[in-house]
Amino acid sequence: MKIRFLVAAIAVAVLTPSLEAQDNATATGPYQANWESLEKHNPAPEWFRDAKFGIYFHWGVYSVPAFGSEWYPRYMHDPKHKVHKHHVEKYGPVDQYGYDRFVQDFKAENFDAEEWCDLFQKSGAKFVGPVSEHHDGFAMWDSELTPWNSMDRGPQRDITGEMAVAAKKRGMKFVTTFHHARNNLWEKQPGKWSGHFDGAKNHFPKALENEERAFMYGYMPREKFLKMWNGKLSEVINQYSPDLIWFDSWLDEIPDANRMQFLADYFNHAEQTGQEVVVTYKQQDMPQNICVLDIEKGGLEGITDFAWLSDDTISMGSWCYTDSLRIKPTNVVLHSLIDIVTKNGQLILNLSPMADGTIPDNQRKVLLELGAWLEKYGESIYNTRPFVIDGHGPTVAGKGHFGGKATDIAYSAEDIRYTRNDNVVYAFALGWPGEGTQSVLKGFAASQKDAPRDIESVSLLGSDEKIEYELTDDGLIVTAPKTKTDDMAIVYKVTTK
């Protein structure tokens, strides 16, 4: 079937003025669009390293079918995938009931940015924000560049704008995340359909016959697509001044010139607003001395000499809400946060709201329990830096993308982790060891290079009981008190001279 890309003509005729306006709105300042100039930027400002914990959320049109995952708009076109079968049985053939039909049902009638940010603040998060655009091509802000945006269609509300106001009002840093380097149906190699979807090539053209639908999927001349990539970022930067912009994979498909121009625009805008901003990337998609490496559902091995970020989700399945979504226990989320922080990392945790803007109670429960723990013991997390070692014990999280600890392997009180704030060292036992149980903090062993050996005092956060301790060559031996302070993790506070 021959596809007539009428969307190209529409893009040129309708959107060129807006894109040119974005080009003309480029911020001026000390940064030029070349790597040498951009290297002057500090990739990880102190606020980011102090904050440790943030929240974002996969919430959009893909939340409407609530089936499979946020990749619904792609999988629905694959005849071999369960999502395709589900779609045909529930809605009809994909060429008659396309993904764009779900936009009208994405009403967000229960969305309340103020209430959401209250909840996020109670969870202990210090930076928050939306997935501003996922691979489906639907912009969650008031956009002049695409008709597929939350102000003009669906909720008819500026979701990103409302979140920006609510977050900044509470003193939280504002985050926007982007997946738009690659739309769901875009071909990385023209003429070759994705190897994941044998037979799907007979369905993609039908999805693209409608020019508006094709535009949402990013089917337009490549030059125009790249202008849109930069233009959408410029819109969000100029309208909402985010403190952190997070990118999913596939930035390697965006030419260096476009990436450098984005960075120069963003950094110069931050100079004008007085912000210290962060840009994250995956794999090798940005220079590490300019941006912050993000590890998806995983971490790094041992303490790094650079700050990094891990993005993980509160669920054990899809990143967006589905009707069968399983939620992790709070201790799994907490232990992951602690393990990440001890290695010089930060965590941004994903939530999965329902299409109507409801955050399910089981997700709220985890956030509130996490916040209650951080309210009591947060001094061991916030504003800290790594100790001489990250920790020791029988349980070790995997490294790299998707290397996070499996939820069926439980940390225990034998797993010890460390953070530090000046002359105070915090030692976490990832579970209650039991009354009178002795734990050996090997981070203080005589053989440990740079370990402090002059101990002034030892206490247990949340307890008034005196903590017995003894410094030996093997480490600092501490004895748990009679009264349990917490089931998920306890924190010994060791003050050194």
C-alpha cells in the first residue's frame, strides 16, 4: 500500500511559523552549541546531590486502555502480541479504532496538582514532575507545535503547567521527562520494520493513512521531526523553567547539532532564571561531564566518583496504570533508595495514576509509609555523601540497566549500608536485627582505608536507649537496644572526632 504522507504538507504549512518562533526565542548567554562550551556546565549541582529522592509519573493517553503497558500504542499494531488481540476483541480492528480514539476518553477529571504535590511532599520527594511526552507523541502541556496536546484535546488542561506551579509553591524542584526522540512507530532503519513485529508492516500503513494520526506518531520529513524535537523542548523550557530534564533512550538517534543546541538553550535559560539545572541521559547518549547518567531499574557497582540517577517504578510490571498492576512493598522501595544513595546515586520513582487522575490507594500507601520513614530518619539520606565503602552483607543489587534487586530476594538486618555527612556516619541495617543483637560495622575496620577510628558517640535514630559499642580491628560492634525502632531499616548514627 502506498502511503501518502499528507502530514508533511500540514507540518510545513501550519507548524513552520511556530517552529521558527521557537528558533527566534533561543536564549542568549554564555553557552554556545558546541561540546567545548557546554563542558563549563556543572552536571550535578549540590541541590541535586542533596535531594536524593524524586517522583515522576507515567500518565497519559496510554492510561485509558489500562492494559499491557505504556507501549500499548505500538503493541496494538502487532498481530502476534496480546495487546493486539485485546484491542481487537474490546474495541475492534486497529484501522477502525486507532490509538487516537483514546484521547477523547483521557479526561483527567480527578487530577488535582495541588493534592498530588501534597502527597509527593509527604512521601519525602524533593523533585517531582510529569512524563511530559512519551513515545505516543501526545504532549502533556499547552503546545503550539502539535495539536496532540493536553490543553487542546483530552483533559483540555495544561498538566505540566499545573504541576509546575504546585511543585514550585512547595519548594520542590520541578522535573519534566521526555521520550520523544523516538515515537512508537518510527523506523530507525527506513524500509525495515522493527524485528519485534514481524507481520506488523501490514497494519502500520493503515494507522498512518489519517494525516493527523500520522503526525502524532511522528511521521513527517526527518528535518521537520528534528525541529519538532528541539521545538517541544524549547516550549517546555520557556513556559515552565524545569530544574531537571530527563531523557529516555534513543537520544543517539538525534544528531549532535540538535542535542548541543538544546543544551545551550536550556543552560542559557537557566542563567537568566538563576537556576542550576540538570539533564539526564541513558547509555552513551550525552557526555558524562555535561549531563547525569541515568540507570533504568538498576544501579552501579560500588561507590562512583560521579553523581548518577536511577529511575525505577513503584510497580512490578508496567510503568503506566493497568488493571492488573502489582505494587511493590514499601520495604523494597526503601531498600532500593538506601542502596542507591550509598553509591553516590539518586532515585526518581515512577507512579502509575489512573486515566481519570486517581492515584490508587495501594500506591499512596507506599508513598506515605516511605515518607513516614524519611520523616524519622531522613537525616541519614538527605544532604549526605558516600562513606569509605557503600556497605556489606549477603544481598547485593545487580548493576546496570534492569539490574535492580529482584523483589523476591529480601534484604535483611545482616545487610549494612553507609552514608556520611561531615564527621557523622550513618550505618543502616536493612531490617530489625533483634533485641541485643550485635552487628559488626565493617566500614570501621582497621584494614579499611580512610576509615575513621576515633569514635565520639554511637546512637540509634529514633531511640533514647544507650547503644553499647566496641571498636575492634574487625570493625565497630554495635548492640541493638531492647525496643525495636523499625522493621524496614534502622540507622546507627556514629559521630567521629
